[in-house]
Amino acid sequence: MVEPIRMTTRADRKKFIVEAGYNTFLLRSEDVYIDLLTDSGTNAMSDRQWAGMMLGDEAYAGSRNFYKLWETVTQYYGYKYLVPTHQGRGAEHILSQIMIHPGDLVPGNMYFTTTRLHQELAGGTFVDVIIDEAHDPANLHPFKGNVDLAKLERVIRESGPRKVPYVCIAGTVNMAGGQPQSMENMRAVSELCHREGISVVLDATRAIENCYFIQQCEPGYESKKIAEILKEYCSYTDTCTMSAKKDALVNIGGWLATNQQGLFEEARNLVVVFEGLHTYGGLAGRDMEAMARGIVESVQDDHIRARIGQVEYLGNHLLDWGIPIVRPVGGHAVFLDAKGFYPHIPQSQYPAQSLACSIYLDSGVRTMERGAVSAGRDAKTGQEHFPELELVRITLPRRVYTQAHMDVVAESVLEVYENREKARGLRMTYEPKYLRFFQARFEPVK
Ligand SMILES: *Cc1c(COP(=O)(O)O)cnc(C)c1O
């Protein structure tokens, strides 16, 4: 599929970003030249997936495509039971409502926005147990998504294992800069949790990308296929939630998969309340068919090498020019270090939000903030979180753009970097209650 993209002038873009309240989420897609806001649902589907869209069995109950999806998830991810959902947060909602009780703690390797919110809405509190290296954009640890086992043990000791319904592991870790977790670390987390009777839940959204880093960097995995590594990685966990809009190469879809029969039965019941019947979970039959075909394509070694290779290409370009980015280059995106770009803008004036706007103004390239705006406020005290990492995410959709597009993006970032002294901070003029980064509005600080 080929889509036209439209060039705008700087004067146009100035008008558009003011109208959008200095929030790239509020721009219209037609006013964007190269759209690197997210890799979520923005992937190009293949000929085979589109052909599958014609084979939708749109029966209300028991669609053929549902059974195919279930078999495919079991074949590649290994889980016994499947509950489809309309996207990742649908699965997170159901899981959190079933497993979390008020006062519970949910340790995880750095927070994710929707995941943490669903944990909080269910009465739980997220506790960060990622290794310290993850908070330092310059640290070259190859597995910055790893769990610090001592931190995890301390949480379990101090609260008692009964207060920890599960540990939530994401591989790769989006908020840390797309950083992977090693197989060795996953195995250790699994052993520790299972010894304490605690479940391990995988946020499998980018698990296949995580497996690529295991193949490239972890001794013993260099000659294994991605599909084989994925099966082993998931085998240490009990349950997964999935946003198929990322790894699985579709525009919409997700699931909750588990080996635990009790959880499956509860989830299959609850999905009817929030998403749809347990054999479609808010999706059309054709969406489930595209997802099943997408999974098969997503584990191909050539695909994943080309995908992450493109991210590396952009990242290395920026590094060659001395531009501050999170290192090592992550799986799905290059993350600019906004504190390194704009040391003169205090974090309370959202330097990363301002940087995303500068890039849009310069070239029409759309990126997004991953810093204080995304981190939001503490659920109990109402205080703003100011995370160590104040980043702009340049996210690459899968199979959409070419290397030439990456050159345009790199040159624009360089232009913005060279004019960095002129940048100003932002003040928030409208703040929604939940996941504020999607809809907040700003104006430049005078
Ligand atoms: C996107 C994402 C989610 C939420 O999935 P949606 O499909 O957007 O609802 C959860 N976890 C991670 C790591 C994600 O990237």
C-alpha cells in the first residue's frame, strides 16, 4: 500500500502546532510529513495479511479466525489459553481487575503509561525494580531492561508475597528507550517469583524485538532462531498481555494469554463485559486473521533484522554527529535525550515536549514526548513525577519508511540541535486527569 505524504511550509506548521496546543498528539495526520509518533498500529500489512482480511468469518460466536489466532499464539508464544481484546490496554484492564486487590504492589521493570494506570485503577501501586543503569541514557549496559533482583526481593520481603499478585515484565522496555531484558535475567525473575508463589506476567508487546537482542548479545543464543528464543522467553512466564499493534504487524488487536486455567476462565467471563464475546474481544474476524498471519511474519529472522537495523541506522547517524541519544540504540525507536539537548530548560517546563515541537516545526516530522508529561502525577500525592529520563521518542513504524526518510529525519534533528539555544520551555494550560500526554495543551513560557 502506498500513501501520499504532504509537504507543508514552516508558516503552516507554526499555525498547526499552536492549534494543537504544542502537543504532537493533537496534530492532524494530514499536516504531518513523516509520522514517527508511534509504532502502534502504524505498521504496513503484507499482501498475505490483506488477503486474510478477505477471509473474515464474521460470525458473532466461534469465528474460524479466532481459533486460528488461538492456535497461532499457542504455537509461537506457547500459552495454553487465549482471550482476544481490542488492543493491549483491553487486556491490561481485564488482568488488573482480576488479579489486583486494593493495597497490592505490582513490581515491574519501569512503568508503562497504560499498564500503570490500570494497576492504579484496580487499587494497586506500581513499584519500579529495573536496574539503575536503565535510568542513565549514556550507560552502555546491553540489557538495560533487566530487573534488579535485589530490589525485587526487597519489595517481596517488605510487603510479604501475598501483597504481590504478580510481577509485570516488559521486554523490551519502552520507557527506558526500547531496552531489552536478557534471558538469564528473565529466568532468574521467574525462579524467584515462583519460589514465592508469585505469578510472572509478560507485557509481550515487543517481546520479539527483545528476542532479537538476546540473539545478538547473549552468549548461547547466537545461532538460535527468533521463534525458538521467543518460545523459551515466554516459557518463564505464566501470562501475557499483548498489544498486537506493535510486534504483530496489524492496525488493531491484542490479547491476554495464559497457562493458568482459573485466570483464563475469569478473563473469558470479564471480557464479555468490557470488550465483546470471548471469541472476538472487540475485533472483527478479519482483524484476528490479519493478526494470526502477522505473528507468523513477525518472528522471521530477516524481518526483525531489517526492522531493528533501520532503527540502528538512524541512531548511528545521530551518534556520528554527536547528538545526545539513549544508548545503546533500542528496538523500536531512537530516543533523544532532551536534558542533553536543552540543559537550559528546567524539567518543570517540559524540555522533551518542547523538543518534539521544534522538530515538527523544522521539518513536519512528528515524534512524541517520553518524559515528565508522560510520567504524569503520583496517584496518591498528586505531585508530578520527574523521571530521570526526559526523552523524545522517534518511533519507526514497521515496513513503512525507507532509509531516505531516515536521512531527512536525521538532518532535521541536526538542524534543531544546532539551534538549541533558542528553544524555550512550555507551560501546561490544560491537563486531563488520565494519561495526560495524549490530550494536554501547552503554550511557550514567556
Ligand atoms: C502500546 C503498549 C501497551 C498498550 O497497548 P495499546 O494497544 O496501545 O492499548 C502496553 N504496553 C506497552 C509496552 C506498549 O508499548
